[in-house]
Amino acid sequence: NAGVTQTPKFRVLKTGQSMTLLCAQDMNHEYMYWYRQDPGMGLRLIHYSVGEGTTAKGEVPDGYNVSRLKKQNFLLGLESAAPSQTSVYFCASGRSSGSSETQYFGPGTRLLVL
Amino acid sequence: DAKTTQPPSMDCAEGRAANLPCNHSTISGNEYVYWYRQIHSQGPQYIIHGLKNNETNEMASLIITEDRKSSTLILPHATLRDTAVYYCIVRIKIKAAGNKLTFGGGTRVLVKP
């Protein structure tokens, strides 16, 4: 049981390049989330998904797209990277229990945009 | 979601109990209190959550006041590995909207030998 895994762990991009971050979970969770964390700050929600084939915008969605074609995978895409997207990206999946939910986070992807 | 207020930092002696306070005076009746922590450079880790009653698990205890306007996370025997930023989050779960967590500044806890 690997939990939540993220690929890649670290990436350097040039401005204007594109890339896709992959998040995978093996816990059969319905909900999945993408957050970003800038230095010294808390996490901010980019996009989330409440089930396979559905996605929704979070707090800071501009410049990102997501897809959830399979329940276990949640992809985050940067179509044209900008230096402002330099950050650490965390994926999480959620387990529902009645009216509450617990989220489990991946180890993060460190992205540097030059 | 209700706003939470936490002290920005606190120190704790190794082996002693660490008591982390959180104020959430605008909490509504169906909002849960969650605690997560983030050890340097790692993803946040779930610790515990509660609605009204006090809760305990293998990691910590959560004490919620009777009026639910504040809570305290207790790490019974702090170790050096408990050094982290601790986040108190209040959230209602909405099935159609998932459970979007709003991370504030948290409390930076330093456990000293």
C-alpha cells in the first residue's frame, strides 16, 4: 500500500514550457486535490475532483488544468509555465467517513520555473 | 468555513506534553475541527479530528471546549520528530464539493532536547 505518490519529485522548466504532474493513490478514495505551497506559506488549493471524470476549480486555478480519467490518478498540467508557478505541489486524496473526511498527502513535487 | 487563530510558534521540552491551542469562535454546529502537521519539506500529515467530543488516537488527543469556540491538541510525550508546523482547520464536509482544506499560518512547534 503506497498511499499517495507523486511524479516527478523535482523538475526545472523554462518559461513557456509545458509539463504534467502525476498523482496516484491506491486507497480507492473518491476525492483528490492539488495544492501549491510557496515558501513560508500555507497550502492553497488549485483544483480538486470529487470523482472519476469530474474536476472543479479551487482557490488558485489560473494557469493550470487537471484531468481525472481514472479514479486512482489525478493529473495537473501547466500549459505554459511562468516563474510565478515556482512552488512545491502537493497532491492529496480523501477518505470519507460519515460527515467528515480525512486527507492523505503525497510527498510533493518541487518545480522551478526559470 | 470558520476562521481559526493559532499562536505562530511555541517551544516544547522533549518528553513533556505539548499543548497547542486553537481559537475558532465562529464555528458552526456542523463544522469539524481537524489537525494536520507538516514536517519540514514533507506533505501534511493528518493527526486527528473531532466535532463535539474529545478524541484520542495513537498520535494525540483533541480537547474541544463545551461551547466549541476553542480546542487544544495535546501531544502527550513530545519527541524531536514532532518538530513541525501544526495546522488547525475548521471545515464542513460538502459531498458535492469535497473537503477543501484551508491552511492558515499554523503553529511552528520546536521540540528541544
